Amino acid sequence: MKQLIGKVVRVFIPGEDVDRKVAFQVETAEGIYEIKEEQTEENAKIYKDDTVLLTFQNISGKEFMDISLYEEGELDE
């Protein structure tokens, strides 16, 4: 598992599925990542300029990336 702290630079509705999806562009020390997810109660609270935690996981050979609001001290470095 890998985690990165970043800043949301853009929040938008992706064009291919406007019903339940939301997308975030996040700037990190490693570059800009774009994450698209089903809209949930948790990610509906994430706005432009928020500090977020990106979590990368590989489960059964498939890559997953999650986004959540960053809380001070949440990342163990």
C-alpha cells in the first residue's frame, strides 16, 4: 500500500457517466493524479484546494486508488 498527500486542483463530473460519478485532479509531490469514483457521502465533502490522502492498493493484481480528506498525522512516514 502506498499513500500520498496532495491538494485538490479540480473537482468535476466526468463526461462519460454524469449520473453517479465525480472526478478529482490532485497535485502531489509525484505529479498530478486523476481519480474517478462513485459519488458518496464521504467524497461529496471534498472540495477544490482541500488537502487529501490518496491511497494506492494492489488487490489480486488490480490497482485501486482511494481519496479521503487528510487529517493531520494520518500518514505514517
